[in-house]
Amino acid sequence: MTRLILASQSPARLATLRAAGVDPEVVVSGVDESQLHGLVPADLALGLARLKAAAVAQRVAGPGLVLGCDSVLELDGRALGKPAGAHEAILRWREMRGRSGVLHSGHAVHDLVSGEVASAVASTTVHFAEVTDDEIEAYVATGEPLHVAGAFTIDGLGGAFITGIEGDHHNVVGVSLPLLRRLLADLGHRWTELWAPAPSR
């Protein structure tokens, strides 16, 4: 089994990987995301993923792979990350409802042995329901949209407010499994190397 270190504190990314048979170590990067600005949304997501992977790669020892991820919602060409607070989340949902945005997730895999890095962006179009003001306020009051890019989830309370997607479902959660498999192959690794051994009975 190949060791994977996830450079993200996202519970959703961790849960997605575990559901796919991968049980990574978690090391939070601590990267200041404000250092990147003026980039188009997809480039911003990729740049932050690379920064996070590089920061953690410098801090961990031994063989393995470091995965950095970052997600950004693109709406009208603007990059929307986590909302600054409840008021911003409400305004954002009023703007998004009945419309579509593109969720970009940057992925960067750093091979601790070779030093090589493979990175790419997965993009998924998300269609938002025509939610009411009451629904928006109730959703924001749960606190869930305050901790995620774009102020929504597809795998939690916000799932009822997504009418459809075009692309990889896992990417909307924060990590595209098909893209990760391809990046591993680019570095000479197999996806199945990451699978945790089944518990003995």
C-alpha cells in the first residue's frame, strides 16, 4: 500500500477518499490563501492546490504521496471561495439560485521520493434550484455553507438545492477520483496501490 498524505482539513474530502478505499494521513497545510490573487477561477484553484501540496511535502518525512486540493466556484467569471460570514452567504445564494456555476477543484500530487509533481483541474457545472429566501436563510443558519467553497454542499444539507450537475460528482465534494487516478499514473503509481488493506476477521 502506498502512503497518501492529504493536505486538507476538509471532512468531505477525507470521507470521499475513505469511501473509495483510501485512508490517508491528514496534515493541514496552513497556507495563506490570500497570497494568490488576480487569477481566473480555475488557475486559482490549481495554484492553491499546488501551494498546499508543496507546503506539506516540506514538512513530512519518508516515502509517500502528498495530495493538495482546493475548490473554487466560478459564477459570472468570478472566483467564489468560502463566504466571509452569514450575510455574504445569503447574498451569494440569492445570486446563485436558479442559475448555474462551475466548481473548479485543483489537484496537486507531490511524490516525496522523486520530487515530481502532477497537477490538474477538474471542473463540474452545478445547477442550483430556485430556492426561496426562507430556504436560504434556514440553510445559512445551519452554518454548513460558511465552511465550504461556493457556500454549498452536494453531499450534505445543500444537496436538495442542487438540481443537477454536468461532470464528476466527487469533484463537487472536493476531490475528483478519476482525475486523481490519472495524476497517480502520470507519476508512475497505480490507484489500487492506495487501497487500505481490508480488516482481518
